[in-house]
Amino acid sequence: MNTRASLANLTTTAVIAYALLTILTLFMRILTTSAALAAELGDRFAEAGDAARHAARASGTRQPRPGPTYYGTTTHAYNAASGGA
């Protein structure tokens, strides 16, 4: 039995409800698949970052210096610390 024959016996309200449920189901499938893909990509980026950090530590690199407060907040402080102008 094809879809058109099965929908022919339904009332207009039932057809609208059927169509709405079908569309909402497809929307939820898209939404959950997208969320799963985003979570998977996040996990892969986190694993890649961990692997890069472990490789950097294994190769003997130094720990990074602290953030923006290391040079202060002015260009003059940065230039003085780096030996620039």
C-alpha cells in the first residue's frame, strides 16, 4: 500500500497532524545528529590538543610564560622586555 492510498482515508486534520509529526521527527533527527557531530568534533579537538601537549612535553619544550601580565599592559613594557624599540 502506498502512502497516498493510506492518507486518502484520513481526515484533513489527521493529515495535517501526520505531516506536522513527520516534519518534527525529521527536524529532531537533524538536531540530534548535528549535536552528536559537534560533540564528536569537540572530543577530537580535545584529544588532538592533549596529544600535542604530551608531545611538546616529551620533546623537552619549556612551559609557556604567563599571559598578558608578563609584559605588563603597555607597548613600552613589551618592548623593554623583548629588547625592542
